[in-house]
Amino acid sequence: MSLTRRGLLAAGGAVGALAATAAPAAAGTSHGKGHGKGHGHGHGGGQGRLLTGFDRLSADGYALLKGQRVGIVTNPTGVTSDVRHIVDVMHPDERVNLVAVFGPEHGFRGTAQAGGSEGRYDDPATGLPVYDTYLKSGQPLADVFTQSGVDTVVFDIQDAGARFYTYIWTLYDCMEAAALASKKFVVLDRPNPVSGRAALGPVLDPAFGTFVGRREIAQAHGMTVTELALLFNGEFLSDRPADLEIVKMSGWSRSDFFDASGLPWVPPSPNMPTPDTALVYSGTCLFEGTNLSEGRGTTRPFELLGAEGIDHTWAAAANALDLPGVAFREAYFAPTFSKFEGKTVGGVQLHVQDREVFDPVRTGIALLVTAKQTWSGFAWREDNWIDKLTGNTRVRTMIDAGADTDEVVGAWAKDLAAFRAVRKRYLQYR
């Protein structure tokens, strides 16, 4: 496999469906605002299975990393198809000099709950130093990279496809910090588990930028991490871009959901137990911004929603909307932690019946609208967290004013169309 450099800011290197012969994948660098195209040739075609960026990097003998001291940003999702962690694979391999690991939210080994990390420690399995990146950005994060002594920072984490899933902002922050520290940055691709067919939902207003949304992308971005890295470099970091290289997948199509990949699902965070969770997450995570439970503390987080005092009327109102691809079951549950810990609450469970037509963001808005209509206790979190999740005040204020689902969704149409036009330039797969 040859790994070409320079460019890939424009669409390039189409990849066919899993059942077809895969097109060659490519890796490239991007600098400044230039929109070039890279082409790669080599292994990965015609084998009928998906090869991740790591698969292709390792099959090439880590040639892209030759002669460099390497650190990797990863977590439990950084696994091979036979569920070996890539750090455990790379560490004893003489062809790569892995000297450090960087852990995101939840930590490198994934022991921390939401809003937590594992701190600085030495990994018992490999002896490698593990540095904490969580809530670090800019020069402080650049200082961590400098302290670690690495020449190149590699990123390999499974994303969930939603703007407020923090790993993509770890990617953004690490790219920015790598540029500040004059380190090369390599992104290894993995599938978007909910497919890459479309971008959905409101686009973030930069005035509402936080770690659950740094920059102006859609709520469900419909991109892979290498595509996002190219977009970040080309649109948001162009004044000081990362020395970026990507290693694409082979065998992935934009229409593929995670089960088409043949890869093992490792929960990327404690409350993302299955690909089904990811399917609804970009819509139902909005309930974090309310006084309802978003299902944390149950075995079906983000599929179960509810609160004390809610009865069958919510499910009935949601089903009456006849939303495409989804039905709602009246449900009762008792969270073991988080909101309503140890209390029995009423609400709904989402059942996605046709994922091809299911729109998670529209569904999330519809559930907010109907929850407010049918339960007198409905309230937003006092810190207006909903505005951080949606990226603006519009969703909250429109629902409070009595807007219906179509009105709320229609309000972001112009911004979404503009984002889709930008996004199209960075897509790497068909």
C-alpha cells in the first residue's frame, strides 16, 4: 500500500460497498486552505470486508510512522477485528516506536463515567505513560504533547456520529495542539456507525461553542473522523493547520450502518452500549437538557426516556405524529444512577423499525414537543444546557412558544443546507 501525501481536502478515493470490490484507500496531508486530492494504490480491494485505517496502516508495516516517536489518542474502541487493542498490538512491534498514550473523556481503558477521565498513570499492561487530554486544549494540551516527547500524534477512536459526542472535539483540540507543538498528526478512520448518508439537525452557532460542540457543524454530521479532520483543517484551523495525514478505510460505503462492517462493537463510552444506542443518540441526547431522564442508569440509555408523573399519554401523542421508521412504547423503569436514581418513572421507549427512513434529530424534537404538551412538569435544565446541545437558543425558545415539530425543524433548513455544501467538499467515500 502506498500512502500519498499532500491534500485530500477535496472529495477523493471513492470506496465501494462491502459486497463489491473496494476502491483503493488513501492517506494524505493537508496544509492551509488548499483543496488538493490524493490517490493511494495497494492492498484492501476485493476482500469483501472492511479494513479500518489501523488495519491498513499496520498491513503497510507502519511505514507512515517510520523513524518517529509515536503517541496515540485512543480508548477501548481502538481494537482490531479480533478484539486486540491496537496499543497492545503496536507496543511489542519493532516496526513502530510507540512511546505514549493519550486518554480522552472516559479514559484510555474506559473506566470513567460521563464528565470524567482516568488522569495520568502508567499503563499496567504495557508500561507506557498515559496522559490525560480531557478538558485540555490549546497550549496546555500542546505542552502535554511536548512533555511526552512524541514526534507524531495518532488518533484512533470510534465516533458515534453526533456533534455533542466529545471524541470529535478531542480530535479537533488535539489537531490544534499538535500544530502548536509542531507535531505531525495522523488520523486512522473507522465507520460512522449510523451511516454517512446525510447531515441532519441544527448547525452550531459559534457563540455557543463548548466541549459538546466547538465549531459550526450539524447535530448529526454524517461524516467519518478522517472527513471531519479534513474539514476542521480546511475550515476552522486554516490559519495554523495541523500537519495532517489520514489513513482511510477500504470496504466502507456511506450507506452502511455499523453491522455491515463486520467489526466488533466496543462501547465507546459507558452509556453507548450498542449500535442501536448510537442510532437514536443524536436526537434523544437532547433530553440531557431537560428534567427528564435520558435513560442513564438503565440498560437502554437514550432509548428509554421518562420522569415521575408521566403516563401513557406521552407515547400516544408521539405515535400520533406517525414519524417515519419509529414507534414508541409506553415504558416504566427505575434508573440505578443519574436522574431519578432508584425511583420508578414513566415514559417511552423508542423502537426503530426502519433505520433507512428514521430521522433521529426530528424524532428528538418531536419527543421534546410532545413531552412538554403532555406533562405539566416538563422543564429545561436551569443552566439551559439544551442550548449547548442544539447549538443555539432557537430550539428551546420555539418549543416554549408553542411551535410544532415541523416549525422547529424548518427553522434550521438554511443553515443546514449551507453546512451540507461545505461538508460535500471533504467527503472521501461514496
